Amino acid sequence: MRPTSGKIRETLFNWLQFDIINKTVLDPFAGSGALSLEAISRGAKEVYVIEKNRKVYEKLKSNFKLLDSGQYTIINEDAMVHLA
């Protein structure tokens, strides 16, 4: 998997802008967490962030902690296993 470019992310959220408010969002291959953060900033009710790489997961935890928000859950597991 390659990271989602900023342009693709912007297009996606412009397309979903009114549909994401108060919705639950799943980010199954979170990486940097940019999609999840964007979803929260655009009014998502809650975001589930799944990342299997332990180092990346730890970084996500520390970054998301800065939000001081209960809108997210970060899961350290293979998304394909977790969602099976």
C-alpha cells in the first residue's frame, strides 16, 4: 500500500464533505493517520484507526493524544485479521 496523496485525500473529502458529519469512519491501513485526522476535522463522530506496524501504531497514539478527543480508537492489529 502506498500513502494517500494530499490531492487524493482532498478530493475524497470534498466529495464526502456533507456525508461524513456525525458518521463513523474506518481507516484500516492508517499509516500516518492523515485520513483519520481529516475525517475528525470535518466532523466525523468517531474514527477507528487500524495499524499493524507497532512503531507506527505508537506514533499514532502519541499524535492523536494531542487532540484531547474521545472521537478515535486506535487498534494495533492487521486490518485484514481484525475485520475478518
